[in-house]
Amino acid sequence: MWHRAPGPEDGGVNEIIAGLHLSPPELLTLLSAVALVVARWLPPTARARVTVAAGALLVVAVIALSVVGVRWQMLPVLAGAAVASPFALSALLRRRTGRPARRARWWLAGPGSVACLGLIVTGPLTAWALPVPVFPEPSGRYAVGTDVVQWTDPRRPESFTADPHDRRTVVVQLWYPARTSPPGARRARYLGRTEHEARTVSDALARTAGLPGFLVDGVPRAHTHAVFDAPVAVRGGRFPVVLFSPGSSGVRTQNTVWAEELASHGYVVAALDHPYDSAAVVLADGRTIRSEIASTGDQAKDTDLAAGWTAVRAADLRFVLTRLDHLARGETAGPLTGRLDTGRAAVTGHSMGGAAALQAARQDRRFDAVIDLDGYPHGPASPFLHQPTLALTQAVTRETDPRYLPRLTEALTRSTATSYRLTVPGTAHLSFMDGPLYLPPVPSIVGSLGRTESPRVVAATTLAFLDATLRHEPGDLAGALAAYGDLSVHRPDDSP
């Protein structure tokens, strides 16, 4: 069931009205502003009533917005209302004082009204293009809980700093099957544990993309469906685990829709922040570590750099699987102690994270399956993969790196297990993350599938693959995958 259910975290006034991407106070502001402009063109009696009602509603709406916060998309709406208000109110005041009401001539008032309406319409248009993300409701039988942990690897020096005593630390967010939370339980904020963390991460992601932070100020306002520290589901025994590495400069929450969907179907998803690589990582002590990776513009140098960064990420993934294994065996305490089945583990990633997933699987046989979400395979192509692999890719165009498909095909064919490459029509590189929920619906950026169809396809295909490879559920996996795009199957006996 892929729709947004109103949640208690919205507090009523913050609830985003589906399709309009406006909260009730924002919608009230919009309608009041339009009414003030239109009032000038009404008969005198109706004009007075409409002006009074619109003015009163505008005051109420502005007070509500001042409490919940004004998004930048509302500024042109308020500007249009401010320009229209003196003209609407002056006629009303003249009538109240007994002086004859005067209206500007139509050839002056017409362009003015059009200009005000143009300002006002800019608000909902920009709110539609850059909305507060509305998260699809997970379709599985479980509610979803989430937790954030921070782990330090005592055996591995931090390669991004010169301090010989600094050890590699990763921040991991877990999504897991949970018991149904009581009414009023606060849903997890998107992008961070707190509003401050969410805004820090959002601003860092905007800077990485070369955008001013205010353009995406709706993103850190969003809440998801997971509940922090929710009790683990009683049913289901031990749950398979799925590790996730985000794209270059990406963050652990960038595939939240996908993670919640998997968790609702009985998987535990562990998504990593990679310090000095992710756009911003907020540590438990409050420090923020920002990305230090950057391309040079030289293809050979960038290839070597990407291989090195991928190797660090692969080591992070292997380390996190070890820590999850300790939880599974009861060697460390936590809500999921004894509830994980690390004997059924998949490693996944988007973009550079997909490359890291491939490398981690080559190096560690504990991973039983691999999912690469449109990731170029950086680093060595050996040893061979021994796990079934699913690679989801966007359609190949003239702009696609000509090395991409040959490298990916090499990785899939040099495998002792059956692997699949599924090219999904209508997708772009950012279709395989949460981007379609809040970025402008430009096909070259987020594809043409729509805001919720992209995450639905990613979730459906990866769930089919995980159910077949980790749970060994019977069925025609190739047929299920082929329903979503152009499928290529690479079997071991087809390998060179």
C-alpha cells in the first residue's frame, strides 16, 4: 500500500496535503492571498465580505506559519498578498468612513492583479517542484523500528587523518521489524536523529550538489514511518540482514523508503555513513565530519582515487557485518541481540556504494547475495564473485560512461553464481534512492516514473531477489524481475 498515512508526528498543522505538497496553514495562506486579489473585481457588497474574510484568514494563517516555520516557497505568496492588501483594504476603509469607494481603472488594476497572481502561483509551483518528501507507507506485515549506533574498529587506522591513534569509526542506522507502536508514537525524522542533525546533513548535501541550502529546506522537515527504539517484533524468529552503502557523498538515510519497505517484510537493514566520504556525519559526541573526497578532473587519477575510496567502504561493510554478528550471537547487548541471522546476509549499495558492495562480497564469503544499484564497479575485478548478484541500471544513453557496461558485465559474468542485470526503463541515476520524492521531476535527474513509482520498483525487484536468495522462496525469479525491465541473466556455465 504505497501512500502516506497521516502520522502523529505531524501535529495536525504540519501534515502535508497529498498532491498539493502544502500544509493546511500554507494552503490557507494561498487561498487568502488569491481572495484578496480577486476581491478588487467583485461587486461592492461581495468585495467587502470577501476582503474581511480573506484578511482574517490570512492573519490566522501567518500566525500558524510563524509557529511551525515558514518555507521559502511561501515568501512569494506572502509578497503577492502584501501588494494586494492595501488596494483591497483601502476600498473597504473608504466605504466604512462614508467616502465613495474608488478603484483603480481596469487597465491599471488588470496588470497589477496579474502580477500579484503570478507571485502567488509561484508558491505552489515551487512547493510541487521541491516538496517536503511524503514517504510511501511500507507494505509488509511488520511495523518498522529504527536505531542509530556508532562503532569504532580498533584494528583499523583512520586513513583520512594524520593522527596515528585515530581509528576508523562508522555510524550505522538500523531499520528492523517492530511491534506496532501505540498511537502518538513519534516517527523518526528524515536525515537525522534530531532537527539539528537533519538540517546539518541537508545543508551539506545541498552544498555537495552546488545548491543553496534553502532550496531543499523541506527535506529535513520530513518524518518517516519508522519509530526510534520501537520494540522488536515478537514473531519472525531471526531476521536476515541487508547492509547498505550510499552513493558518493551520500548519507545513510538516502534510501529510507527502500529500507523501511524491506524491514516491513522481515529484514534488518543496516545503512552506513562513511566519515570523510558521506556529505556530513554527525558523531555521538556532537562533532560533524564533512566529506573530503573530490575528483581531480583527470580520469586516470580519479579512477585510482575511486578505487581507494571503494576499498575503504568495503572494509567498513565487512566490519559492520562483524559487529552485527556479535549482536546475533549475543556477544554484545542491544535491542536486536539474538534476533539477527547473519548466516543470511546481503550487501547492497547505490552508485559508489554498489561498487563497495561488489568489493566487499569478493573479499568476504559471509555475504550471501549482492545488490548493485546503478554502481560503476571500481577497483579490481578479481577474485570472482561467488554470490548471486542483482545489478539495477538506468537506460544506457550517449552520456553513459562507455566503460560502465563492459566493467559491469565483466563483474557479473566472472561469477560462480547466477547473476542478473535489470535495466529499468524511465529511470535515471537518482531514481534508485529517495531523490524522486523531493527533487524536481526532471527526467534527466530522477527519471520519468514519478515520485513514488521509482522507489516502488526498486523495492519490489530487490525484495524478489532477496526472498529468492536469502530465504530460498520458490518461484520464477527471472520472470519476476523481467516484469520491470530488460533483464540479462548470467549463469556460471556462460562465464568465460
